[in-house]
Amino acid sequence: MKVFSLVANTYLLDTPEGPLLVDSGLPGENRKLLGHLGDMKPAALLLTHHHLDHVGGARMLWERLRLPIYAHPLDIPFICGVQRRPPFPPIPWLGDWVANSPKPVPGEALRPVDEGALVMGWQVVHLPGHTPGQIGLYKQGVLIAADALRVGPRGPLISPAMVNHDTAEARRTAGKIARLDVQIIHVGHGPPTTPEAVRALALRLGV
Ligand SMILES: [Zn+2]
Ligand SMILES: [Zn+2]
């Protein structure tokens, strides 16, 4: 697994079916993303959720590589531009423009995946709350939780309410992660964390 530090962590997973890219940075980070990829051509892209710091390179990669793009059915309407994203940050005008700045991904590129689906040997885990269709990937004790959690100087947290679709659901998702059989948890923002730290968070959140 390679990790590219864009505004949000972007993961390149080695699979027997080729490289699987997880998330794609901000729209303004396309050049940086291509620099990280070098000669590596991802066989597929998985978008953990519809936020602009994760889907920014999706349209550009599809135009170059015509690769399949996996995402959860609840976030696909935002990713392909059928539904407008909620303002981000939650302020009028600018927030709406910022949230919807990624170019829509054509529907024909998108492959819906839900809980339990296998994507190139990795299992999809539905981790709703931050967005309705936030997903993670699990394989052999490794979980990529993306923005279902973030990791600050004092350990894992859930994202702040103002950037969540449903914070109560995001808390319950932290409990779900705490009950998974994992050894390491990678997140969208911050360094990896441990199941012990997530169990302590779940206890504090009462989930
Ligand atoms: Zn993010
Ligand atoms: Zn996010």
C-alpha cells in the first residue's frame, strides 16, 4: 500500500487485478496526483465518499484511463452531478460553489458498491454518517476508513458536525469500526490509528 499525502490521504493498493486507487484529492491537486502516480496506471478508482477533497481527480482519471470508478449508491448522485452537494463549508453561495467544484463523473464510469461487495479483493464496508454513502475497504486486518474517522494529535475522532451529513450516525459508525476485527485503521485525514484507540473513542461516545 502506498499513501499519497494530498489534502486528504489517497491510497494506492496493489492487487492481483492491478493497482486500485482509493480517492483522488482536491480538484486543484490533479497535477500533484499524477506526479505521485508516475508511470503507474490505476486499474480502478474507488471513491470513499462524495466530498471534493476525495473526488477531485476522478473525472480527470476517467478521461485519461477510462477506468471503472466504484462508489456507494447513496453518494453516486452527488458524484455524477444529479444532486447538489450540501454547502462546504456551510456558508451561503461560496460553500455551495466550493462543495460542487469537482467536475461531475459520467454515470457510465460509476459502479455502485455496497456493504460486503468485493472490489479487487478488498471488502466494502458501509460507514455512513459523514456522508450517507461513505464507505471503507477491509482486507486481512487492514481497514481504510477514510473520513468515517480522522486522527488528530490526541488520537481518533469523528469529523466535526458541520461537515457531517448525520453526526449521530457518524457516532454509531465509530462503534461499528470499534467492533470490527482489525489491526490497523487508515483514515482520510491524519496518520493511521489502532483498534484500541477507536474502542476508547467508541466508549467515550457511548456507541
Ligand atoms: Zn476529507
Ligand atoms: Zn469528507
